[in-house]
Amino acid sequence: MTLTLNKEVYGSLLADIQPQLITNEAENERALNIVENLLADENLSPEQEQILKLLVALIEKFEAEHYQLEASTPHSILLHLMEARDLRQANLVGVIGSRGVVSEVVNGKRQISKSQAKSLGEFFHVDPSLFIDFSMR
């Protein structure tokens, strides 16, 4: 079954929203806000549903290109989480080891062990596998 859209309604929505390729954070935020508003409406018209699908596809494309967690290393994830929570090396002493061990891990001189990954996962409330370098197997 082919969905038939009202060209005037769809054209008006396109003119109001002006969807386009997302190239920066501001444009992504704008698209996310529009999607959020559309999702809040329980009775979307077919035209609104098409706009929603289009915006979601544009957002997914932008985020896949700019937020690549798969390409992150355990070390970069640790540094990001520390920065996001305004933590210092001293905050991890006792979580993953002594001051010296923490320093080596944070400075990338030592890989994160499985037991340290588990401890970091519990500490940051994330999946411990984020801290395991599967490429080293």
C-alpha cells in the first residue's frame, strides 16, 4: 500500500521546518527539538510522520558520523568520563588500584585489566566492556 500525502500540507511542513543535511551541533539540536515536539503529539498526520522519519534519518546520519563510540578506545572513554564528571586521578585511587597504577592507566601507559574494567563500570555506572580493548585479543 502506497501512502498518499496531501501535497499542500506536506509542502507547508517542509517550508516551515526546512529539513536539510545536518552539519553541526546547533543544527542537530534544532532537529532533535523538532523531533521531540512531533513525538509529543499522539495523533500525527501522515505528513508529520514523513517529516519525523526524514528528520530522524538526518539526525542518525549526523550522529553516526560525529559520535562514533565504536571507534573510541577504552582509554579515551575513561578520559571522557573523568572529564564529564570533573574527576581527577585521585578519585580513581582505590577503584582501580594505587596512585601509581591509576597514573599509568590514565596516562595510557598501562592497559585497563578486566578486573579494573569491572570496577570502572560499577564506578561510572556503565557497561564494563567499554573499558576492555577487544582488539588486543
